[in-house]
Amino acid sequence: MASDDAEKLPPLRVLVVEDNVFNQVVISNMIRTLGHECVVMENGRMAVNMMTKVFHESVEVQRMRDSPGGISQEWAEHAFATRIDLILMDLYMPVMDGFVATEEIRSLEERIIGDGEHIPIIATTATTDRYDLRRCTQVGMDDYMLKPVRLERLRKLLSAYQELVYY
């Protein structure tokens, strides 16, 4: 698919999990500049709590779609507005780090959704340590992006995942 086609797709709703306020502002501004939506959480525990709610709402929406009465326009709009399409996850944060948060989110996907739905989780890290990068894969992260985050790299990453989410 051509990248021009990706621009015609609906914007992604990205969850940025980052404890550093400067990085929160820079990354969220880049995401919005690229035409996507953004929600920021300051640690892994907050992200897990949010994703628990998102997954439960997703199951409820699917149940309504499958029911004889179907889903109301209001619920459909709510579900679309509160979804998360992709997570950018810092690795080292207080309260709960990105590794543990990712393991918990993957466990929630399996327990609550259970049908193979998979939210892409991208590590954001300043390290190139092989152990950390290998651990990202082991806990269920899909990719990583080095900090400082660069606009062009973020554009390419979001465009690639936008095509996966919407096709």
C-alpha cells in the first residue's frame, strides 16, 4: 500500500506512556502534528488501568454488535473515540515500568479479548542495550524506537501501524 493511501485512513489513537514531562509534551505534539490523536499516561500502572477499561468496553461493543438489536450510534461513536490503536511505552518509569506494564496488557488481551486482538506496543527507549531490546520482545512489545524521538521516524512507524490497524 502506498503511504498516500495511509493518509486517507482514520487517524490512530495513540497511548503515550512516559514519565518525563518534557518527553510527554514533545512526543504528543509530534503525534498531533502527524494528524493522529494522543492520550498520555505517566506510568505503566495508569496505562494498565486504562487498557483494562478499553478492553472491557471493546468486549461490550462486540456483544452489542452481535445482539439482535445491534449497537446504537452513540455507543459506536463512544467506542471509536475511546479506543487505543497503538501504545508508545517508555521502559523505565516509577510505579510500574514498561516491561511489567506490557506483560500485564498482553495478559489482559488474552483474558478479556481472547480472540487474537493485538494492540501494537512500541518501546521508547534511550538505550541500545541488547538485553533490554531482547527483553522488549520477550514481554510482548512489537518494536522499539530510540529516544530522542525523531519526527520522520515516528511518521514512518505510525504510518506502517496505521495500515495494519485499518487493513
